[in-house]
Amino acid sequence: MKLPALGLAAALLVPAMATEPAALQAVVDRAVADTRAEFTAPELKADQLAVTVVDLRGATPVHASYRGDARIYPASVIKLFFAAYAHRRMEDGQLADTPELRRGMRDMIVDSYNEATSYVVDAITGTTSGPELPPDELAEWNARRGIVTRYFADHGYANVYAQRKPWGEGPYGREKQDMEAHPPARNYLSTDDTARLLVELAQGRCVSPARSAQILELMRRDPFKHSDDLDSQDVGFTGPALSPGMKLWAKAGWVSWARHDAALIELPDGGRVVIVTFTDGREHANNRKIIAAVARRVLGNLP
């Protein structure tokens, strides 16, 4: 079955995103080099960082990246892809737009609740967690659960694997069984593919302009608020890099071995920039400064 397009012209984004003009690439390379030089104890290794920047200030998106195609465990950043697919199914009349689904999607993105995500994943894939299954039933379950991954692959996303629910203490039962029977055991994303989704949201091309705006509203953060939660999505990731007059829409991900942020930033003049930064390694997962350091260097040196 041919799946509907993610946006109005999703395929048209691929050539533009494949271009890496030298000026922006130089900014990214310098930001990475200077950030790695800043964080040396413990060392931020070359393969523990991935960055993609997309400058949306002109008529055509300008893209640059560092390890932008690396497949990295995304933690809660994967929830953006579940939200996008949920809106695709609602738009097509294949998923009922109910207050409970909206509550789950809100809690999944705004507060990053794993329980809400579990509900949304069940709703969009027609699968449920539960006891182990016989092999034939598990294979069918696996195929249904894989619909989100296949959807994005069919639209040119090369490094999106959205098969697994995010867990706090799990997984158990058929979720664990499927991880062992049908690897890979964990989701993955690249910063390039994550940035592409943010670009489509920013341009109103993720499903429709109205649905893009609804997802972005859930991603709205206040980087200037006072928060006692130093790991909040407002102030614990990209937020500290923003100057007065800038606005932030973002979805962070954080586990004991990784810390990420996918951010859309509006500059005081209304121009927009996407900065996606993934960091890997247990020794860096609680470091609240690395992601902001990358973003600050990019924003301060945009060509």
C-alpha cells in the first residue's frame, strides 16, 4: 500500500538538504571543534557528538552537519516522530481525534511522559504491550509496530527506527521478546533526519500547515524562565544559548547514556534556524552545558 505524503512536497526537501554550503559548514565544524576543546575532563570524543544545522532565513534551506547521518539512540526525541505520524493518521481519517489522544500527545511532547507515549504508540500502530506471544503472532505484532519506521523510510528518511516504546523501568513481556527476536533492540535517529522533520514543521509541511502548528505549539519552550528543574526542556538543553528576543521550540531526550535536543530557534528579526545536537556517553549525560555550548557558537557565528 502506498502511504500518503508526509507534507505537501516532502521529496522536494531532499536535494536542498543535501547541499552543504561552505560558510555554514565552517561554522558547524568550528562549533564542534571548540566545544570538544572546551570539554576535556572527561573528554568529549569525536564519536560522542553529532550536530545538524539548517538555516531557514533564505528561500532555500541551507544545511550543514557533523556526523549528521550517524545512527544514535534518540531517547525521547523519537516522540516527535510518533506525534507526526499520529497527525498523519488523523488527517487521513484512520485515527479518531479524541480528547484522550490529544491529552496523551500533549503529555508526550510537553512533559515527555513515557506512559503517555505508550498510549500514543498503541493508538497509532494497533499494538499493545502485554505477555509474550507465540512466534507467528509476534511476527505479526512486529510488522504492525513497524508502521512508523516504514512510513518515514518511504518518504526518504534513511535513519529513522521508531519501533520501540521509551521505557523508564521496562521493557517486559512481548516488548522485551520482540527486542530479542527482531533486532535492533533500540530506536535510532540521525541528527540529519531529525532536523528534516523540524524543517517540515517550521515550513508547515508536516502533514498540513495546521497540524504542523499544533505540533510546534506543544514544543514551545521558555528559555528565560526561572526553573528549579535544571533538566527541564526550557533551560536544561539548548535554551541557555538563546539571547533576549529569541524564541524556542524543542524536544529533548535524556537517558543515563545520552543527552539530546532538537531545537527550532527564531531570531529577533524573525529568521529561523534548526539546531539538532546529540551527545553520547554516560560521562556526558548529566552535563547540561555541552548542547548549549554548541548552539551558542552556531548562533553567534551564523554567516
